[in-house]
Amino acid sequence: MDDPLALRLASTIRATRAGLTDAFATPEGLTAWVRDQDLSPYLDASRFTADEPVRAEIAELRQAVRALFARAVAPSPLSSADAPNLPPFPEALARVNAAAAPLVRTLEWHDTWQEDARPTVDGDAARLAAALANAAVDFFAGPLPALVQVCPAPRCVLYFIKRHPQQEWCSTRCGNRARAARHYRRQT
Ligand SMILES: [Zn+2]
């Protein structure tokens, strides 16, 4: 099952053997990530190109969304990727709400009834921010935040949705790594 957009956004910070990586570290990185998403009707993602100011704005919005994930797992500890790096919760919530421009729905007639929807903001950056912020509104107002956890595997910093009662880790890979580490600890 595909993860919701809000979780995919949060997961743009992840851990590798080399340390933390941020898909939004460069405008090219943000451009590539956005082009992989379906953000209609907010934005034609396939034609999106980020510059540095847009990168900085979207990375900041992403941190606000990660602050909402941190609240979702509390009182369990937040992702270790963020400890020094998150806006305070009230600020994060206000930031997401400020970006969450609504869609205007219209009904049209082209030989048959059709719905059209347009964002109420102009410009790629504002539309991208609106798409991501609305994804956060949909996610956190729904049933999934109660299932969010931080992956406990060594080095992993991802939030994930616990979809089955037995699921302990974000991925099979993390599960294998965590079991190997446990086994190693028992041997030594
Ligand atoms: Zn993991």
C-alpha cells in the first residue's frame, strides 16, 4: 500500500550508512521528489522546477509537518533526526494551516456534468505548499495518526504507520537489521 503524501513528505529525511540524508537538501533534490508525486489539481508536478528560495520554504514546511508527527507519537520519543531541528508545536500547526490554501470546486457542463477544482493561490511554490499542507490536514484529521510510530531499528529515523498489530518496524529491511543486531547482542 502506498504511504499517504504527508508520510512520504516526512520520510524525505532518512538514515543511510553514511548518516542522515535530506531529499530537500538541494533544489534539484526537491525538484526530483516533486516530479515523482501526483499533486493534481494543485500542481502539474511533472513540470515543476525548484529554486533555492522555494527549496528553503518547502524544507521549512516539511519540518513543520514533522513537528506534527512528533506530536502524534508523544509521549514516545520523536524521530532522533529532529531533536534540535523542529519548530515548536503551535508554530508548526500555524505554519501548516497558513499554507493550506483550499481548492475552489466548480461544476461544468461539457455535454455531461464534470467537476473542476482549482487552488486559490497562484505560483508553483504556493501551490506546492498548499498541496503538501492539505495532505497534512487530511492525514492528521483522519484515523492514521494514532497508528504512527518511530521505527526502532538501529539508525532508522523514519516515522511509519503500524498497519498490523505484529508490525514492529518501518520495513522488512529494518526488521532484518534489528533482529540481526539483537542476535549479535545475545552472542556477545
Ligand atoms: Zn526503519
